[in-house]
Amino acid sequence: MATFKDAFIPDELVSAQEFLWLNPNLGPAEECLAKAELSVADVDDAEARLIRFAPLIAQLFPETAAAQGIIESPVTPLPVFAERALEGAGEAVALIDPANVLLKRDDSLPVSGSVKARGGIYEVLKHAEDLALEAGLLDSLEDDYTKLLSPEARELFSQHIIQVGSTGNLGLSIGIMGSALGFRAIIHMSADAWQWKKDLLRSRGAEVMEYEGDYGAAVAEGRALSDANPASYFVDDETSQALFLGYAVSARRLQRQLEDAGMPIGPDRPLFAYLPCGVGGAPGGIAFGLKQVFGDNVHCFFVEPVQAPCMTLGLASGLHSEICVQDIGLTGSTTADGLAVGRPSAFVGRTIEGLISGCFTVSDESIAALTHHLWDTEGIFIEPSAASSLVFAERVSEFAEYLAKVPNARNACHLAWATGGNMVPDAERASLLE
Ligand SMILES: *Cc1c(COP(=O)(O)O)cnc(C)c1O
């Protein structure tokens, strides 16, 4: 057992082995949610805001018109993938029905092709609404929000800057949405972030600033520059409640989707959700929303790379953002660029510490193999960060004991959350599938 400031740190984290950390602090959903800073009313508010903006989104992004401006993704079954992946699971395979293995297709979310289209776009819209109400461009929350596409609104937004530090996908969401409304968007990225993401952002009118250090350095620099300018708003991945709430809305929509698919979640059919985790906002917000909707009938697992298991480290040690993966000798770097974060959000860690069932850590080799297996079996390409969500299927034996204690486990839906993919250019896709 390693120690850091007298905290317990699992050996498997230090030695960068794949493992499953089961959360000893998992509690009853109702009790943990009651202690949280955010409530059902906060998620209601976020959901209502996205509905107010839907007519504007439908005009600005025609690909969302069929869904009336609601940015959402489908759920797809993965029968062939599941059958194959579960082959290696030994006796534990009896605990999962391959017909109940599903993929949440956030890789195909409109506008920006990743889970960040939930939180990132939501936060830009909220900021735009605040400014427009203050300036009198909107009379009330019942006003026609397509007014925000008028020359007057563009003129207002053009006087404001939105900045963010990003490994890539958050920058894409903020940059695309911010620029589309007329804001000046400045995205701070580490120099080793994918070139295509920087090129795409610049082509949409966003400014990209690059930093030699890691993602943490880009965030710190961006925050400092933004704080120094009163006309600038900083989207803070580590502390943002708006991002978190934007992600949380997904749970209500998922509930309706599973009902429509004839798979309503309840005591007879529990839900297992597998959520790729970087700084924690996306998986944390989604898990929070899922717990509000499904209570103890949902079991949430995070997935992190063996070299960047920041949330697992923060939760297992109880130190949250007071510890980073470099403190225990890990590099923080991984091909799953959306998950390449060394220090977790303390806000998210504290909010979800009693709600999460556990965390899987996964190697880059396994992530590459999963990306490939999904493509081979189902013809679906998702980015490596997203493919990590599928690892549970190959590692059922590690949580067989947990599964065996869940009533009606064999009926459970197992939902891997595919967090990104459809913006990846063909050439990058081909090399990732090699
Ligand atoms: C950002 C991201 C995640 C993780 O979200 P966090 O809020 O950083 O935890 C997972 N997958 C992809 C593809 C991402 O872009």
C-alpha cells in the first residue's frame, strides 16, 4: 500500500495495472443526493433552458432540425460485439445477457460529435441568455429566442469573449457554439492535442492558443488571461456547475429512450452505466442525473486510463484535487486524449463520492483493441476515449460478485457511453484502427 499525505492509495494504481476499484463509500442514492449542493430543480432548470434554446439551435444547425433543435443521440444494441467480448468471461458470462448490452451514441451527437455537446454547448447558451436578458434583448424567459440570431444580438456577443482550456472536445463544443453566436472564442490547448481539432476550430472562427505543458498548464493560462479581462468568461472544466448540469439532463432523455425501446429501468430491470472519465464533469454530471432518475436501480462505473486515473485516485484516497497522478509516478499521458487529465475536479468528486459504484482502469493497448473490436463486430467507429467504456464486457469476472448481489441482474441493461467519434477525420480514423 502506497501512502501520500497518509492517504490510502491502491497499489494497482501506482503500478499502472488494469483493475477495478469498488467504492466503499457507495451509499443509498436518496441520502447522497439529499446532501448534494445541486438538486432536481437545478436539472429541471437546465432542461428547460435547452428547450427554450431549441428553436434557435434548429435554425443555426440544420442537422438538428428533425429533432426540433434538441441535441440528442440514439441508443444502439451491440449484439455481435457483446457475444464476442463476453466469450472470455468464463462463468461470469451468465450474469450478462448480450441482448441487453447497449451503446449510447454520443459519438454521433450533432454540432460537435462528442459528449461535450451536452455540457459545453449548454454553458455557452446559459452565458448568452444571461447577457441577452441583462441587455434587454430578451424580454423574458418566454420570449422568442431566435431573436438572439439578430444583428443586434451578434453585435452584443461580439463584444464578449469566451475562453476555455481543453484537451480538444470541450474546445470544439465551446468554439463552435460560441463562434456561431458571434462571440470571440479563445481555446487554450496543449501543443500535443490533435492537429485536426485545432484546424477545425480555426476554420469555424475560433482562436487556438497552444501550450508546451500539459492540459493543466493550458487551463491555468487560459483562466489567468480570462480573469484579467472583464469582458471575458471562462468555462472552468474543474469547477463548473453549468457544465455538470448540461450533462445531467441526458439522464431524463435516456429514461424516455429506454421506455420507448421497451426496456424501462426499475427494480425488475436495473441499469449499469459505464462512463469514460477525464476531469470528471461529463461522467459525474451524467451519473448524478442517472441517480436522480433511477435511484438505486442504476449502477454507475467510471473508466479511466491506467496512466491517468485521476478520479479513481481522488476518490480512493479521499484527497480529490489535492492529489494528481504525477504525485504517484504516473505520466498522465494516453492515446485516449479526452481522458488525459492528471488532476480530478474536487467539486465533482465530492458530489459523486457516494453515488459511484466503482472505477475501471484500462491500458492504452486494451483501448486500442476495443476500438478495433467494435469496428469489426458492429461497423461502428468511436474515438479511443469512448471505446474505453466497453471494457466491462471483457472484465465481467472482476465485478461478478457485485453483479451477483444485484436483484434481477440478468435482466440488467449494460450501457457503454460512447463519448465521441464522428468528428474524427477519415485519415485519423484509419490510423486509429490500424
Ligand atoms: C471530455 C471527454 C470525456 C470525459 O469527460 P470529463 O468531463 O473530462 O470527465 C470522455 N470522453 C471524451 C471523448 C471526451 O471528450
